[in-house]
Amino acid sequence: MQNTMIFVMFALAQQPAPPVAFEDLKPVLKKHCLNCHNGERPRGGLDMTTKATILAGSDSGVTVASGKPRDSLLYRMVSHIEAPHMPPNSARIPESELVMIEGWIAAGLPERKDLAKTRSLPTTPVVMTPKPAVSSGETRTNAALATPLPTPISIAWMPTGTLARPLSGAVSVGSLTIPFGEPDVRVLRSSGDWLLIAGGEGGKSGKAVLHKATPPAVRREFGEEFDTILAADLHPATGRIAIGGPSRIIKVFNMNDGAQTHAVKDHIDWVLDARFSPDGLLLATSDRSGTTLLTEAESGAKVYALRAGGASVPTIAWQADGNALLTGSSDGWIRLWDAHQGKEIASWMAHQGGVMAIAALPEGRWLSVGRDKSAKIWSAKGEVSAVLKSLPALPVSVSAGSNGNVAIGLANGEISQANAMTVSLPAITPVVVSSTAKAVPADISSRQSTLASLEDAAEKLKLDAATYPERRELTESYVSLCRSIVLLKADILKDQGMENKR
């Protein structure tokens, strides 16, 4: 009996391996390769999104040799036979996935299974790793009940007054749960009957999903990204949707047919926020380098580049009339910009440690939250009129409804709701602003803090410019930032001299 079993196992081992087609390989490539080697920014000149682009090769030449895995640069790099090893700075991909790449090349690079040739593979051992023990179903259920809700990184008021908030792979809208299909919901935007949901999984995938709740119900998907989406917005009146994220590219789609109309590739770092102007003519997008771009929503043509001193800009908001734009920076400053001239109107230190989110309120006012665990209401001139102190957790998002209702999302999963029209927020304390208060603080310590942030950003840009010498915009940004640093240093030294004379 034992000899029979050994014979059967030996016979099975000699069976030809099932053919591997490119359609089987796509999940493996998406998991390990497409974050760097995609059509938008193909690193090393290699685009691996389709069989045709792989066959086109890279800056190093031919990537795959049909029927010859061991002679193929792709296989040699992912199997760590030849440097540089791929994926970079990572362990070798699982053996089972490596065998799939080997099998696809050995089978003649077939596109579909019906075109694949069944042939034996070289004897490559398959290493099976035992799965860790799984706890009992009862334990998992109890753990799930004890797990707090996900951090509401983004929240949105619906026209009905219902608040939409993220769940794990879904969105809650009142008693309704809308499945999303990706682990993290990063952005929620509501306009009219429409709700836009965007997010994904860092370094792997991302998408945006549009829902219309009123009959006829509509569900459309936009983008098939290789990284999560961090910024998104919609403008139903003009029929446009914009998305962006770590790819540094802004993509604009037609809401009706899902076609991409254009892309903006002028950002030099991760895109963090995106907002259409109220009239839909302009699109504002901000990034980690401290730049906010104003582009034409229809064509993507650049209108203005607004610089925020080198600190990242995680949040932006339009004034209701579309004449002004507010940006909140990680250095704690809020800046008000003239959208028609691209000039700074006013700026002020709003939150020590950084601004987390801002939202426009009626009558030209603004609501902001920051790392100092406070929420503040500002006048159009940057004067604080109310402060909500002692928040129970770090505020991470805000949303304002048309009737003055506001919601503040907290890092502990809670959402605080109130009404900003009457300034009746719980624990709100009105602040009397002195007539001598200035919108732009002139104290030296604040500017020294800004200077330190600028110098850190300059070092990062310097490194990026040296790494990618072909990208002139990096060098130009670095030189421009150095000029700003020199001017700020001179300003600080001048004021310090005046203080010493006193």
C-alpha cells in the first residue's frame, strides 16, 4: 500500500504543470510590480500593465525571452538571481508566485489560457508555509464587537441631513451600508444626490465609486489605481470627477461615461486634497511639497501654483462664492488666497502642530481643526470668533452641511455634531479678539519654526533632484525654495537686530 502511494505521488509529480496565461499573472504583477512599473510613471522605462508593454522592454533592453525563463531579465530579477533584485528593498516574492512567472515565460508568454502550450517546467521546489492557527469563531466575534469604528478620515453631509462615514470596506449612510470593496475609505464627497467614495490599499490598489441614491439608482467606478486614492472630488453640474494620490497625478473623468478626459502631472509629491471651485471652472489640488495647483477643470491647463512655505498641505476649501481659497498646512498655518490673481490675501498661525482639516461655513466663515485638539471658527479676515477646546481625541476631519450643521471626526472613531450658525457647539467658548490683533503673526519664534520646516523640505527636494536629474521641475523647486529660505533668514535677522536695539 505504501509503495502504491509513493508511486502515485511520483506519477503526479511528473505530470506537466498546467499552463499559465497572462490573465493568471495579472494579480501577481499588480501586487508586486505595478506600483512602480505602470503606464503613468514606468520606472526604468518598463510598463508591466499589459503583455504588449512587457514585450516592449525597458531601458535595460528585452525583458522576457519566450520559452526561456532563466534567460529572461524579469525572472532573473524577481528570483534574485541577478541584481537589482525586485521588488526593491523587499524579500523575494513567494515561491508559488515566482513559479507562476516562470510558468508563463516557459509556456511561451500566452495572453489567454486557450493559447497556452502545456509543457513541463524546470524542477523548481514549491515551499509551502503553514498558516498560523486561527482563533475560534466565538473569539473572533467577541473581538469584532470590541473593535472601535474606523477613524473617520473623511465624512460628508448628505442633502437629507444624514452623515456618511467610513467603515471597513464600506460606508455608513444613516441605516444604509454601501459596500466599497477596498479595505480603506479615504475620501467621502457629497453633492446633490451624489456620493463619491474613494480609497484603496496602500501600495496595491485604489478606486473611486460614485453612487446616486435617488431613482434611478446609479453606481459607477472610476480609476484602476496601483496605490490608494488620497484626494477626490466631484462636480455634478459640469459632470466631472477628479482623483489623486501617491502617484502625484491628477486624473479627471467624465461622470456620465467614466472616460478619463485629461491628467495633470505637475505635482512633485503625493496629492493630498482636491476640490472643484463652486462654479466648476477650476480645480484646486494640494500636495506634500507645500504646493497647491489651480488648473482649468475642463482642460487641465495650469492657472496658478500657490506655495505654502514648504510644509505639506493636507486640506483645502473654497469660499462659497469661489473668489477665494483656503489652504491648511502641516506647520499649523492657514492661508487665504485670491483665486483670480493667485495671490495670498492673509495668513495666520491656526493650530500648533499642524492643521488637519478645514471647511467653508455660511457668511464667509471657516471651520478648522488641528493637532492641538481644538476646533476653531474664523471670520473671512482670519479672526477667530469661537474655539472648541478639550476635544476627547485628535480631530482628523470636518464636514459642513448647508444648514450650518458641522461634524468633526475624531481619531478614536467618534464623530461630534453641532451647529455652527448659532455657535452652540458643546464646550464652545467665544473669544474676544483685540482690535490690534494681526492676521499674520510677526513673532520671531513662529518664523523660526517655519524656517526649520522650509529647510527640512529643501533637504528632501535636494535629494529628490539628485536622484532624478532628468526632472527639471525638482531642481527648479529646490532653487525657488532656497531663495525663500534666504529671504526669511534675512527677515528674521533684521527683526532680531531691532529687538536687540530695544
